[in-house]
Amino acid sequence: MTSTGGSEPGDSLAEDTAARAAEAKARRAARKAARAAEPPPVRDTAYDRLSLADLRAARTDLAQEETRVSYWRRIIQARLDVARSQAPNQDPVADLRRVLTDAQSSVHRLAHVDVFPIDDIPPLPDLSEVWARQVDRSDPAATERLVLDLVTAEDKLSNFRRELHRRIDLVTNELIARYREQPLLALQILPDSPMRR
């Protein structure tokens, strides 16, 4: 078959894919360079009273709390989408279960998820109440209150999550600073480390 000299449809797709891959690679390289340019973490006297084990436990606790908060945030966001688009007399919880990709798993997890305030972070709203609240869709005032409460809950969860991320970063920086001071400390996380004997 003789080529007409024009580009094939697949050529454009391959070029687009290659261009996106190159852009992603450039972004990764830029992030890596930015991280390398940052000054190394230094010790924070606020953590002096905490042992290495305490710091690791604190980071684990914060990460688990962040997982719970992120899960609740997705639940509340999905409930908000349903509340804003729901038809009259439709069961919001049943509709939300259809929105979520794994309804039974979600309901099971929801029954075991609690978000507790930590330290000086303001308490969160009653998430289970606002998530499961049913309103009469023919009552616009009740629907508006639900949407407002969901928006408020989502905003508080987002702020809570940002604070958790900040604290995780602080603890991680403290761990890195200690490892830089005493590199052998890093061996303590290995199962057969001589420092654990």
C-alpha cells in the first residue's frame, strides 16, 4: 500500500501519549530537584521528651487518624452530592450506597469508624448523624439545612485533615533529623538489627 504522506490516526495518539509522559517526567524531576534544594530537617526541641519509639508510634497514630478522616470526608462528599441532586421522596442512604463503589464494605467500615479530636484540634460535628439524616425532599428548608450541615462537616474534615498532614510532616522531619545525626538509628526498624538485641 502506498503512503499518502498524511499522518495516521494512531500517530497523533502516540504523539499525545509521548508528550504527556514527557510532561509527567519533567514534573517529577522538578519536584525531586525542589526537594533536593530544601534544607535538611533539623531537630525540634518540642520533641526532646519523645523517644524514637514514641515518635514512630505518634506518626503511625496520626497516619491512621488521617486515613479515618479521609474516609469520612469521601463519605460526606458523596452524601452531599446525593443531597443536592436527590429526587423527592427518594431514600438518601439507599441512593448513597449506590453511589459508592462498594456499598456493603462502606457500611461495614462506617460502623467502625470514629473520628476523635486530638490535642487542641476543635471537635468535629456528629458525622454519623449528618451522614444518615433523612429529610423530606418536599421540605426545602430541611433539605437546605442538611446541605449546609454537610458542607460544614466537609469543611471541618478538610481542615482537620490538613492539620493532621502538618503534624505528620513535623514528626517525620524530627525522625529524619535524628537519623541524620545518628544514621545507625535507622537500623532499629529492621527486624534483625543488632541495635534491637
